[in-house]
Amino acid sequence: MGTMDDFVASILADKPELPVVRGEMPDSWIHGIMCDPKGIQTSRTVHPQLAASEALNTQLGIWGVPQPSVANDVARAYENILLYGEHTWGISPNIKQYGDDFSNADPELVARLEASWEDKTDYIRTAANITSTISNANLKALAENVNTVQGDIIVYNPLPWTRSGVVAVESKNDVFSLIDNSDGEEIFGKWSDSQFVFFAKNVPACGYKTYTHKANTKCEPGPSQAGNSLENEFFKIILDPSTGSIASLIDKRSGREWVDSSATHKLGQYHNERFTFEQTLNYTMTYQMDRAKDWPHPGMHKGGMISEKQVPYRAASCAKGIVRMGLNSATIECPADPTNHMPATVLKITLDDHQPYIDLELTIQNKEKDNWPEADWLCLPFKVATPQFHVHRQLGVMNPVTDILPGANRDLFSVGHGVTITDAGGAGIAVCPLDHPLVSLDRPGCWKFSKDATEFTPKEPVVYLNLYNNQWNTNFRYWYPGTWSSRVRLWTFDTKMPTDAVIATPALEARNPLMVTTATGIGKTLPAKQTGVSVSRKGILLTAFGPNPDGDDTLLRVWEQAGVSGKLTVTLPVSAKFSTAMPVNLRGEKVGELLEIKDSQLTFDLNGYAPASFILK
């Protein structure tokens, strides 16, 4: 048997003139991930947490607080992440009973299917449990070793640049203010629902700082915002309970209205589609492009389903909501409509003090167990003239209008940082999904397949975030009952924004929140403030800092996420005393000359969207 390297070597030996085709080919099977909303939500959370947990474990040892090795645990967590991401999500038998007849499906087959689906999701649950165990041990070590008084708040930053952000700490004491132990500044927060919420400024890169309760002060719960509006220093929002949505979103800095009031679906509104047999069949035949003649693949269409002549396609959106105002947030609760197969929903809108973003969280409540082909969406229409779309994925930015090759997916995309929609003047809005990465642009994209740009390209400035679909009819979940939520962060930008600040840096900060623990008061080893690994520019992830899985010494890996190329300096903890760095590839193989680490700093060229790996000695 030969390897892929043998295959390539054989071809290149003939010195062929190979045509080069440049373009994007989004996965046409990507819809499958959203058959499992809670699993995907866990996956989106675990990916960044695992790397951050490994790095802090390593730094604690460097700082003089040795921790048990987590190398085997980290490897097992990554293995389970890969197993969850692998294509097959369960056994393949079809259920051919739909509608009222679904209750007559073979209970033994149903149980086998559900058990196999749970086996699949257990992979990411295992990875999450491993990651949380490491993370909790790290925070416990900080709490027990930072030299500060009992009850002080320790805020840790998992990203390799200094940043600020909102922190919420569970508190039975109604403390009104804190003292920043690094500079003596008094920090005023708000107390709500047994949490003290405050703005932590300038938390060191991959490091921490501490805050002391100010003595003899009391905190009254902050006042709730009134009416149907929310605002902070950056935005003003008006809510529309009749449609369960946001009626107005004004950026106070520019005075610009970002809501398109004429859009079919409203900003933040829940939308559900229930499809027909004919739609699933048409999708299958269109996707197959005559490769199987007149045979529709049973794993793709819904064989045995009721015709549209009996049950037509139905699209419905939430309505008749009730607004409840909170401290910096509001919720719109929309009732269920069982006769129309609509679950109850809750849209939570949060405007944190001092932060130029809007957080949305849509919760679907008590969805019924049903294998009818359907799709759930969070609708995000914006008021943008001549919109230009950019889909920010893990390895670059895609223009869905110009970059997609014929035959690839134009209707559904899995995003990394998210999506930006920009007007002709360069001002725009960013949509960053925290929990669920599957989006359509312009129109909902389930059970659609557009062969090329002549059939479809996005024109309307609307993002549809998929919350669930059961488009597959084999190997993936056919139903998903229960309650789950999906979070999205929105912010605006203009031409004055640095490249990384348009989406990469705020998206990374959204998905890597500041962490918090409370000091035990017994610590003597660690100072009240400390910096860890840092990078000389934002928008770069630290994806590995721990034992080398391919040999001895310490592996350092960074990954550029903003599309900016140039020199990068990584500053390492002084007490580590690293002196050299050997460049290696992702397989741990040497790929360059040995570099010297001077004054704990390693400088090298890093291309946009590229990783760089080093073995440190």
C-alpha cells in the first residue's frame, strides 16, 4: 500500500501541467451538524476552552505552582472532539411514518436510533467533562495560591493580549464596589439575581488580576430599564412584543438605524419551516444532478412522507409576546402554538454597560418529538444598502457572491468568527454566532441546492441562523425534542476600524470570555497580578502551550485569525527560561532553522490565517 505522499510523488515525477482552479467549495452536507443543537453548542464551547485550559495548566507550573500533567487528558479530549466531528452520527434505518402516524413507529427501532445518537453526542460530552475538570483545577489552584485576602475576586484572561470585559461573580454579599488591586481604582458594578456584575479593565494576557471588596458599602439592585426600550452609551433598542423581535436598533455614535422594518422577518424573530415530501424529493434530485438518473437517494429525501396535496409547506414566526425588563436586559416571551407545531420561545436582549455590542439569546422551549422535515431559524435582517457579504471561516474570508465554485453549497455555510455585511461606504455590522455556526444569507437555505451563481446569490442583507434541522434521512438525528438556546453577538464597524477589530478580535473575545474565581486567602506563591504568554498583535490564538505530544520539551502553537501577515513577537513567562525554539509543522516535523529566544521573546514571520508551531527548550 502507498501513502498520499507516494501518490503525489508519482504524479509530480512526470512534471505534469496541472490546471489551477481557485475558488471556495462550501460543504454541501454541512446541514447535518444542526440535527444536534446542544452537541454543537458544547463543541463550540469546548474547542477554545481546551487549549486555554492546557495553557493555564502549563503556566501554573512555570509560575511555581506545579500541577499534575494533563497531557493524556488533553489528548483524549481532542480525540473525542474529532470523533464527534466525524461524518457518521448514528445508525442508518429510516423512519417512514410521519405526522399522526409517527406514534406508530417501531418503538424498538426508535430506541436503537436514539441510543446511537446519544452515543455520538457522548463524544463531545466526554471532551467537555475533561476540559471542565482541567479548567476547574486550574481556577482552584489560582484561588489557593494567589497572595491576596480571602474573598478577593480573581479574573483570568484566556487570550494572549490584554483585554477588558464584563464579569459576573456569584455573591451572597451585596457588595457595591471593588478595588482594583493593581492601581487602586474603585470599580462600581451592579448586583442582580445573586450576581455582582462589573467591568474588568485591562486584564493581562493569559494572566490575571485581583479585586478586593470595598469595606462597609452596600449595593442595592440596579434599576431595571423601563418600557419597551433598552440602551447604553452605544446603542438604543426598541422592542416589538407583537412579533417577538427588535423594532429598532440605533447606533448612537452615528445615529444610524440598523433594522430594516420592511423585511419579511424581523430582527431577532424565531421562524419555523415545515417542508413537504415534494420539497425533499426536489432537493434530492437537484443535488444528485442526474448522477443517479431517476433514483432518489433514500438517505436524503423523506420516503413515505405525506404529499403537499394533503399537508402543504408551512412557514410561521413567533408572535404575541410579553416583554419583561431587567437590569441591562429584556426578554420577549412568545407562547407556544401547538396546533401549528410552534414551540414557545424566549428572546433575551442584553446591552452591557461600557460594551459596544448587543447580545441576543433565543431559547426554544419544549419542542415536540417529531420527525417531520423542518428547520428552525433566528432571523437577522439589517438595513444596509448595496450589501457586500463576507463569511469569516477558519482559514479565510469568503465572498459568497463571487468566490463559490459551481456545484458547491451556496445556501448554507458553517462560519468561524461569523458574517459581516458592509455597505458601499465600508460601514457594516458583524454577526458572531457563539453556539451554532450554520447560517444562510438572504433566505433560509434548508432543502435548497443552487448549482451556480445564475440560480442564486445573496442580495438581501439578512442572516438566518439555523437553530435545528433534520434534513438528513440517514445517520443523523431525525428529531430533537426539548429546550435549548442559541447566542449571537452583534456589533457595528466602519472604515476606521483596524482589520482585526472588524470581526476577529471581538469574535475571539466573545467566544473566550474572562474567567473568574474567588481567593481562599491562604495563597503565598503568586502575586496579585500576573501576565502569561502574550502576542504583539491581537487576533492571534494560542492553540497549544504544553507538553510536546511528539517528543520532549514544550510545544508552542499560535494561529493567526485576522488575515494580517507580518512579524510577530511572542513573549513567554520569564520564569520559564526558554532559550531556543525549533519550528515544526503540525505533525511535529522540523521545518526551519533553530530560533533564539531573547529576553523571553520569540520573533518570527506569521502569515494571515496561518499557524506556527515551535518546540521550546
